[in-house]
Amino acid sequence: MSAEHLRVIIVLYSSALLPLLLIPLLSYKKIIPAWSLKVYIATFVVCALGWELWFTYGLVLGDAVDDRRAIILSEMIPIHINWLLNSLADAGAITLGALLVTWLVFSRNGDIFRRWHWGAFLVLLVLFMGQNIFVEMFLYHDQLAEGKSLSWAPLAPTGPWYNPTLFEFNGRTITLHGQVPWLIMTPALYGCLIMYLKRHHPLTNPLQ
């Protein structure tokens, strides 16, 4: 096992399992808002059904993940839990992590989650797209390299038949198809969170 493979395994399992253990506990103890757990669960479902299951199994004109990565990774991250771990990481470390950072950037102002704030949206967009580019370039670059096809998915509607390379860095490519899910997710997630908090926390601090 190479150091690179070990890094992928550690990052994936830690980013998936640590939030799974911490978020329910922190929500129960009211250290984080009660709605955080609901956002976590809802985002997990959306990410799983929106693209992770499709990408893992190559359901529509795509290659299954085991055909796109090293054998050691398939042994350590079996295909049937690959989509589960990625979805958990998407919902916890990435989504709730980005919401936390955005809240801190705007001086812990909960109003950015009650009404649309273009500054907060742009911060979320940078965080979501930035992490996705990082993952594609430094963690999953072998799985997403040219010649390896990602399935069409509901939140990746461009499909493998339209997947231009956006840019290259150090021999690694960033493609459109791999970026589309989070490009769609950013406004959808932010808009839905605002609507939910306005309906269920209309007169209170949304961070309570």
C-alpha cells in the first residue's frame, strides 16, 4: 500500500465516521443547532441519490468505482460501502463544515441562514467547489482521470457524453462532470435551508 492510498483511506473514513459519531451527540447536548442533524440526514440522502450511488456503480454509461481505482483501495473501501462513506462525508465534514465556516466568516451572524445573503452564498460556493476540486485533484485523481467515465446522475445531468476538461494541474485534470453536483447543490442547499429556518424558526435565533 502506497502512502497516497493510505491517505485516501484515512481521509475518507475519518471524514465519514467522525461526523457520524459527533453530530448526533453535539445536537443532543445542544452544542450545535437542533436543525444541524436534520440538515445532515437530508444532505446525506440527497448526495447518495443525487450522484454517489450512480458514480459508485456506474449505473448510466459510467465505469464502476472498482474499475477506476487501485485494487488495494477496493479491498479497503468495498464498493458496497463506497457510496455510503462518500455520502456521509458529503453531509458531515463538507456540508456542515462549510456552514460552520461561513457562519464564522460573517461574525457568527445567524441571519445569513434566515434570508438570502450573496456574500454567504459566494463563501459557500467557494468552499464547496474548492473542496471538490481538491478531492478530484489530490485524492481521487486516479479514479477521475481521462479515459475513466463517471455515470450520469440526477445531480450530474451533463453525463459522460459532455465532460470537457476545465483545466489541468501537474498532469491532473479537472473536468466539468465531476464539478456539476456541487455547483447545483450550493444554491439548492442554501435556498432550502433558508426556507426551512424561516418556516420553523421565524421568531427565534436560527442557531438555537
